[in-house]
Amino acid sequence: MSEAPSSGAAETAAPGVSRIALGIEYKGARYRGWQRQESGVPSIQAALEKALSQVAAEPIGLMCAGRTDAGVHASGQVVHFDTHAERPLKAWVMGANANLPPDISVTWAKAMPADFHARFKACARRYRYVIYNDPIRPAHLAEEVTWNHRPLDVARMREAARHLVGTHDFTSFRAVQCQAKSPVKTVHHLEVIEHGRFIVIDVRANAFLHHMVRNFAGVLMTIGAGEREPGWVGEVLEARDRRAGGVTAHPYGLYLVQVEYPQEFELPERYLGPHFLSALPQSFG
């Protein structure tokens, strides 16, 4: 379709228009991130809008809960769109998936009230950063985990992670180009979970800054490798200077796994991802 889709950014749906929410999962390795770009480079948003526009027979514009970066994955992304088209909810799921590439899937669809907004109504988000800790790089999980060949001490990483829980100024952990109005965010939990060769950094917060989780991961891996002491995290936090924060970890291990909304919206719940962790013990639930 030659007509450009709308931005999908209206806070409230117009009269006579349906607002639909979707659950989305994707492997971000071959995309330049979530956001559609004028240059036409591959993006999750552009692929989804194209597929949904075919189902609706009209241009569809999407708003997402969190714009993921190039190479970052999602198992619990939430989006919404407005449409004049009347379709069964199953048609939005099955029809979109029939027109999507195999590394993007719609997992559920739900009709929402006019004031639902995937981004502005979200009250918490949860990410998982998955590290494969082994001397040999994993061929089967290439671009789905971050490989670290150095032995990582999980106990040291857990001790360090405690400094990051709570409400703080996270300037030292935000990208220089971050456009958030305030660097103050509340981290509700940050756990470091080990199972075999997998180390998972599981973090839930009210909101995240650009590169915040990847910067957490970079600092925690540095400490796990014995290059810094666990107390260094507190020093980085207090510095309020990105230059104090060490290396930004690779994007491939990062997954948006959950977006939380007020209970009144009753969005469907699925198991937390990524898929290859779903069969592991309940500590990953």
C-alpha cells in the first residue's frame, strides 16, 4: 500500500474506531530495532504494520510499550493500534502471522477500551539478559545470547546487583543519546539466576533508560570476572556520569519479557521468555 500508516500515537481512540492490543514476540538479530525508519532499513514495527495492514485492508500504525534497540529480542512486547476494520480477534493473530517473517509472531489479540495505551498505561516492564558462560562460543544460540568466555562468579554479581535495587539517579547507566526526561527510575527487583551455563540477569522496573539493562549487564559481568569488586557498582551509581560505568554489553542477550498494566485492562498472560528458558526450574518464572 502506498499510503503511509498513521503514527498510532493518539492517547485515546477516536469515536467509531476500535483499539486493539497485541502481544508480540520477536528475534531482533536482523532488525535495526523496533522503530520504523525513513531509510527503509528492516524494523520490527515496519514488518508488523505491513502485515496488519494486509489483514485490515487499510493502513495500520502501531504504538509499542517499549522501543527495543537493534539486535534486542522480545517475548512479551505489547502494542496497540486503532482501526475501522471489523475482524475476529483470531484473525488479527492468525492473519498477521501468515504475513510475517518467521522471526516475528503475534501471540494474542484483545479489544481494548479507548483510553488504553501500550506505552503510557504501562506501570512496569521486565527484561532478562541471558549470558552463556563457557570457554567455547555456542553455535546454536548465536545472536540469541551473549557469550562470555571468562568464568563469572555469580555470588559476586548478586552482591553487586543489590546496589541497583530501589529508586536512584541512573545517569551512569544511561546512553549518552538517551532522551528520557529524568534519569531517576525505580528498580523493583534485580536477580542474577544461574542454571548450568546460563546466567540470567532478571530486572523489573517502573521504566528504563536507553541501554540501562545492557549497562547493568556490562558492569555485573566485569565484577563477575573479578576485574572489579562488588562495591564498585555503588561508586558508579554515585558518580552520575556515564564515563564511570564501563562497557555497554552486547544487545543479543537482551529480551523484553513482560509489560505490566493496571488489572482493569485484564491483558492475557503468557509464560515469561525467552523460549529456551521456559523448561528450566521455576526460578525462571
